[in-house]
Amino acid sequence: MKEDSIIPFGQEHPFQDKCGEAGAEADHLKKKLVPFAMDLPCCLVQESEKLKEQIRRELEELRLQLQPNSEQVCQKMNENVLALKQCLRPCTNELQNSLNENAEQLRQQLAPLSCQLETAMKENINCMQMALTPFACEFKNKVNQQVDKMKCQLTPFADQLQEKIDQHICELQKMLTPFAKGAQEQLNRQIECLAFQMKKNVDQLRAKLSDNTENLKQKLTPFAEEIKGKLPRSSEELHQSLTKLSGQVDQQIDEFRKNVGPFGECFNKALVQLLEELKQKLGPPHPCTVEDHLSLLEKDLRDKVNSFFCTLKQTQDEMLSFPKP
């Protein structure tokens, strides 16, 4: 046996010891995670009933506090709704313009390729296969580059909208605070719920923009391979294939534009609707709807789950920080 292979006394199994410690930590995490998952449905029911009663009570307290100034509060809310519309309109118009410009740029990038290939084919009909291969590669590269560029230009609009909304929420809170001096906590809770719901709409818009641009790429890239796999027997057949390809590309780009185009307007309407609902809540008493307490329940639940998994991640990071053997 070599001297280097001899393990000093007292240090026979350092790696096994560390593995044992990691295994113990993993068991500890499992003991935390399993009860949490099992208790979650029961907690949802209990929290839902508690929140429903809490929301009813808080809204009643807030309404009583706002009642002497109900006309002013209604006027301020109307002004806020109008301000939100004016705030969002330029951003969503810019989103629509950017969408149209990017879609047209994609069309312009792809259109010349068919003409270039057809010209090359007419010059040498015997070299079709050689010409089709680089055409397919160039087509795919153009699609990837332009669609990725489109995604990079469209998705930041969601961040801009979120920034505008955050500013608007702050203004709304400042606007209503003087009327709710005796129920500030209740007002803050309603404002937090509104901000949470609006952020959900922004996240959905961001996801839709990203998913639709990626979906466009997935629909366009196979076209070149399809043409490449069907070697035309004549220039006429090639012309027909390229004409068909151009029509399919245009159709997919138009469908993308039609699908994504309404996103901005729908987003605006959804946010204005949230403000209108808050105005109704702060007005004359009305029956507490399911949506009233579910939105707050969702927020509280997300906060608790995030807190739990943050703790979980800290424990996991501690496990990974064990000295390597």
C-alpha cells in the first residue's frame, strides 16, 4: 500500500461524515415540507373564512370613516381612474407601435430570401440542393435573430407599466389618506390588495408577450426545413414552393400581430376595472363578494409560502456551504 493512501487515525471517514450531515439536513427539510403541504388545504379553508369576516369588518370601518366625505372620496376616485387611463395610454400605444414595427421588420427580413433563392435556382437548376441548404440556415437565423430582438423590445414594456402603476398607487394612497385618519390600517390593506392585483396583471402581460413571441419563432423555423426537405424538380415547382412559403410566413406574422395587438387595451381595461371595484367598495355598503376575500387570501397565502420557502432556501444554502472533502 502506498503511503499517500494511508488515512491518519481519527480522520478515517471525513467524506462519509459530511454526507451523513447532509442527509440529516435533508431529512430535516422533509419533515418541514411535508407537514406544510399537508396542512395547506385545511389552512386555506380556515384562512378564507377568517379573511371573509375580516374584510367585511374592515370595509365597514373604512366606509364609516369615509362617509362624511363620501362625495369628495368619489370625486377623488373618479379623478384617479381618469389619471390611470391617461397614464397607461401612452405606454400601451407605444407597445402597439413597437409590435407593428417589429412584425413588419421581421416580414422585410424574410421576404428577400425567397427572391434571392429563386434567382440562384434559375441561374443553375442543377445546384438546387446546394442552394437550399444555406437558404434554410439563413432563414432560420433571420427568424431567431429578429424574434429575439422583438422579445427584447416588447417585454420591457411590462416593467415600464409596473413602474407607472407603482407611482399611481402611491398617488392614490396620498389622495385617500386624509379621509381615512381613523382607519389608516384598513385603507392600507385595501391599497396593498389593489397593488397586488395590478402586479398580477403586469406579470400576465409580461408572460403573454414572451410566450407569443416564442410561439411565433416555433411556428416559423420549420418552414425552411420543410422546403429544404422537398427538392423541387423544376424552377416552376420551386417558385410554387417559395410562394407558398411566403404566404405561410405572412399568415403567421399577421396572426401574431392580431393575437398580441389587443393585449395593451385589455390590460388597460383590467386595471381600470380594479380601480372601479375599489371605488364601489369604499362607497355605500354592498354584499361581500367571493372575489373580495379571495384576492386578499391569495396575497396572504403567497406571502406565507414565499416566507416558508425563503427559510427553506436558507437551510439548503447552509447545507451546500459544508466544506468539501
